[in-house]
Amino acid sequence: MRSVTYSMGVSLDGYIVGPDGTFDWTEPEDEVFRFWIDEIRGVDVHLMGRRLYETMLYWETADQDPSLDDATREWIALWNPLPKVVFSTTLSTVQGNARLAAGGLAEEIERLRAEPGEGEIAIGGATLAAEAAALDLIDEYRAMVHPVLVGGGTPFFPRDARRVDLELVETRTVGSRVVYLRHRVTRPGSS
């Protein structure tokens, strides 16, 4: 069965977006950007909410910029054809290789898990990830921790009273300033 992963850049104090709505502190240095390129290779489909979808629309036309470096072109070549499912109550259409979700998050993930494929089902965006976490649908949490305290904003982890036990699967320093943490959810009866 395909894993559902939630992976984003996060401040040391646990936020993906600061109180001012920005996340410029996640601008990746070359090695961090290379890491994201390698990670997206393992994804078969990316689920996202409206806000992340609108942020990522930039990539739909970014390849028209002749000044892009090779790594950015490589990212675009992987990201644009990747199937995306957008969860939104306000959008009526989406662009590129995206489609609007036909049902709820649990139904969509169940359907995607039943499809053939080895790659991951990635979730992007804190709001959608919080919904998936509340439904116990996330198999792995992956945090690219940046050395900054932003003091508030949109939290990486949902703020609920539910306990989730995790097993550390991987940790590494990426570039000169960022730490990658990968944790698998441990469920009763799993090994």
C-alpha cells in the first residue's frame, strides 16, 4: 500500500508560514533544493489545498524564463507532469496536471491507495495535512527544519489533543543550515 507523506519546510519553532504570511526563510540553498528535487522523484501524486496550489502555480509557466539554472529546470520537469489533486471549495477549475478532488480527503486517499503504483501520496499544506492527521491518514512526517524562530503563524503540526507516536527513520543535515527529520507514524500492531 502506498504511503501518505507530509513534507514541508518548517521553522525551528514549528511554523511553515510566519505571522506575517511569509516563508522567505525557506528559500533553499543549492543542496536543499537538490534534496527537494530528489524527494519529488518518489511521489506519484501530490494532494494540496487551494493556498498551496495557488502558490505552486508559479511553476506552470516558470520554464519560459531563459535565465533559469539547470536545477530549477529539472524541478519543473518533475513537478509539472506530476498528478496533483486540489481540495478547494472556492475553485471551479485548475491548471496543468491538476484536478479538483471529487470527494472528501479520506475517500480520495483510499481511492489513490487502491491504484497501482509504488510512489508516495504526498500531502502539502498545513490545513490539508491537519485534516489528514485527524483522520489518521498520514504515514510519515518529514520536516526540513530551518534555523529561524518566527514566533507564530501557520503550524506544521496540527494543534489538537490527539497523541501520535512516531519512530525516527532518518535525520541529516542538508546544506549548511538545515536539518531534515523523517518520522514514521507507529500504530498499534505495526512494526
